[in-house]
Amino acid sequence: MAEFVLLRYRIRERYRRVIAPITDFFARLGVHPDVLTLTGLVLSLLAGVLYSTGSFFWAGWVLLLAGVCDTLDGQLARKTNKQSAFGAFFDSTLDRYSDLFPYTGLAYHFAGGRGFTSLHGSETWAEPSPWTVIVIIMAIAGSFMVSYTRARAEGLGVECREGMMQRPERITLLILGSFLGSIPVIGTVLMKCTLLVLAVSSNITAISRMIHTKNRLLAKNRGK
């Protein structure tokens, strides 16, 4: 686990160095970090609409852009000294909506709903799959619980970053699944498998955080 955490840290640092010139560019333009936060939210909503049409490939690219905005807003805030308690709260709150939109589009698609729009005639209708919709609901629950358990634990004075399926990892996996989901014939199956992995792994992460918080609180009580 320690090796995985170190690898994850190194990947994130390299990613931040890659997009650092973009951060510098926005800083020179005087763009406010909240603008990038809202842009990421709008892109996530657009990704949800594309997922509803079955356009997994394009939805994956839009979700990738939304993820870049999510990273840039924090970096820009630090670089321009515009960090604030409300800014952090605002960003975290909108992140939950950004998490919800793509899953909502996927749930609509796999429930057999017709998409709101199409992209170059790529709109497809899925056979209704109640089990897939349930898996998506569990993925949403896991996504929210990973964030909630951390926030609640930190409210109790316990640092809680346990688990391998944090938000960047969830978004990365969904993007990869989206690209795989565009493969003819087997794409739909691969997309469903990705959603199942997200549902299971995110809830395991949330449970591991509950266990971690319990152990830390018990240790604090024994130390009194």
C-alpha cells in the first residue's frame, strides 16, 4: 500500500508539472480560480449529456477536460494567492455535482432512455439494464461516501486519506472505461465492467476510511 501511495503521489506531481504552463497562462490573463471551477462543472454536465446518448468516446474527452479544470483551479488559486476557506468549500461542493452528472447520464442511457442530442449521428440506444443502473447508483453512493467520510473524520480531528479510489483515480478510471466503451461490439460490456469496478472499489475505500477513523479515535481515547 505504501508503494501505491508513493506511485500515486509521483504521478500527480508529474501531472501538475505538465499543466503548470497552462496555470501560468491563466494567471497572466488574470482568470479567477472560480471561473475554472465553474467551467469544470459545465464540462461535467456536458459529459453527462454525452453519456446519455451513448457517446462514450466523446464523453471521456470532455470529462478529461473537466478533470484538467479541477486541477487547474487549485493550482491557480495558490499561484495567484486567491486561496480562501469559502473557495475550498465552493470547489468541494461543486465537485460533488461534477461527480453526479456523468453517472446520471450513464444511468439514463442504461435505463434505455433516448439521449437529448447526438454527435455526428453517434447516438445509440441501450437495452434497458436495471442491474447496471443499480451498479451506477452504488458507484454514486461510493463516490459521495469517500468524500463524506474524509470530511466527517477531519471534523473529528482525524486526518483521513485512506483508500486507493480517491476522486482523481475515480475520474481516471471512468475516462479509461469511456474510451474502452467506444470499442465496437464489446464496448458496452467493458463500460459496464468499469462501472462495477468503480462501485465496488469506491465503497471499499469508504469502508476503509470508516475503519481507519474508528481506530484513530479509539487510539486517541486510550491515550487520554
